[in-house]
Amino acid sequence: MNSMYANILNSKHYADTTVVNKETETYTVYRGEKNLYISIKTFDHKIARSILRRGIHIYFNDKGKKKKNVSITYPVIKENKPPLRKSEDFNHEREEIPDPDVLFDQISHMIDKDLPQNAIYSFYDYKKEFNILLNNEKITIDISVNKEENSFNYEVEIPKKLIHEESDKNLDKLMIGIETVKNKRNRNDQERSSRQSQRNVQRRGGNGGGALGGRQGNGRSNNRNQSPRTDGNNISSENGIEIWFKAL
């Protein structure tokens, strides 16, 4: 499949392009006359797997702030549905280093056979689920594998008017956030951990209840917080992504 973003860059348009290089990903944004184009490229199969298994949010803020009022989410994975079959789990628990050709062949197979077509567009209180192949919003999303270089490519084209109601707005302060979708368990664990931490701070900040009570309070804090902190870090351990940058 040809890259729609590559087609744009191969044309006469080179201005208004932002490139952000991270350790495992490259993010490219091009501002066209009416549309905004976003490309995510990675050679890390674990990053690709995290996107396919859980989806990502792409946030847009035209005032340069890290706000999540306007977004696209794709793919939309139902939490009660296993996102991968065991035969396609890339043997990621094996100790040996897998063959990149095999890994990206498996990723390509997943894209062709199992990838859902539903996505979500959100604009403040308005939310709509749409099909990436045909929708009235004129949003285009494409996920592909370049087998020649073993890279995973995620590309989005969105009309500017869906980011800001004034379609001719320049978006010169545009801030973009990209974040792996947190599953329900991770969100609940993080919320519990945050509430427990607040209670522990309140206990330590009080008038105290004797040495034994203090020790018991600290013990409860350690026991209860260790597991949520570990679960809360699943995004990092499973090679999720979280980044904000300005599209200058």
C-alpha cells in the first residue's frame, strides 16, 4: 500500500512540516491548505503491537495547550474482546531475539485480517464513531507495513475545520498529543493508587496515632501501592507511547 503521506511529501509541498524524532518513533506533521496530515513511523515491533492491541488517541489543541478536548481514536478496541489471537502474539515472551521479517509479516497479517474499521472523533461534548474507509467527516486513517525496511506506519488526514470551526484558521499554535489508549484496568489501578496516596499523605500529615499506628499505616501504604504502581506502568512496560509537541 502506498503511503499517502509520502505522496504528499513527493509533491511540491515541503513547507509547514514538523518532524519530531524520538528513540523509537518519528512523528511528522504537515499543514496543508485545508487538511492536516500526521504520520507516525516506527521500526519497533513492540510499539506497533501496542497500537494494534490498544489503539491510540491523537489530540489537537489550536491554542498550544495540552488539552484533550479534540481528538481521534483508532483503532477502537473493545475491552471485552481479546485483541490478539495467541498464534499472533509475536512470541514476545521468548528469550531469543525474533526475526524482524517474521515479526513484521505477522503485523502485516493482523492489519489485513483483524484490524477494525471503526474510529472515534471527539470535539468537546460531541463524539461520533465513524468508519475509516467511508465517512462524512472526510477523515482518512491508514495503517501499513513497509516490508522492505520493516517499518510500521500510521497516517492520518483530517480537515482543519474539525480541529477548529474556522476552516481558514492557520493553526500556527497547534499542539498535538499522541497517547496509547489505557485499558480499563490500568485506569482503575491508577485511580486507586492516587486515592490511596492521598489518604497516606493525610495520615502522615495528621497528629499521629502512636508508633504502632504509624507503622501499620506505612505498611498498608507499601502493600497497597506496590501493585497499582506496577500495573500503572503497563503502558511503559508494553511499549506504549505518550508525547506532546507543537506543530510549528
